[in-house]
Amino acid sequence: MTVQADLKKAIAAAETAKGTYATFAESTEDQLAKAMYQQLAMDMDNHIQQLNSRLNYLTESNPMNQGQQQQ
């Protein structure tokens, strides 16, 4: 498995976690818990952004991907 494939799996997992936290935030009436879940969802946004940045860098800088992008 390539690093890019691993990163895509990590991004998908982070997006799933973000959705779970958002669901928890909507499902609770406890304001402290709601705030915690909302913060966790925002943290996952940061993780996703960083992972996507790394994936984009690897995709753009990998010579093997250059030919695939043009096809």
C-alpha cells in the first residue's frame, strides 16, 4: 500500500470521526458535552486539512503521479 493510499484511509477515518462528534453534539442537551463534541469536530477539521495538505504535496511532488494526472 502506498503512502497516498494510507493518507486517504486516514482522511476517511478522520471525516468519520468528525461526523460522529457532530452527531454527538446534536444529540446531547448537556451544554458542556455539546461544547466538547463541537471542539472535537473542529479539531478533526484541522487534522483533515493537514492530512489533505500532505496528500496534495505527495501527489504533486511524486514523479510517478505526474504522468497519471495528465491522462
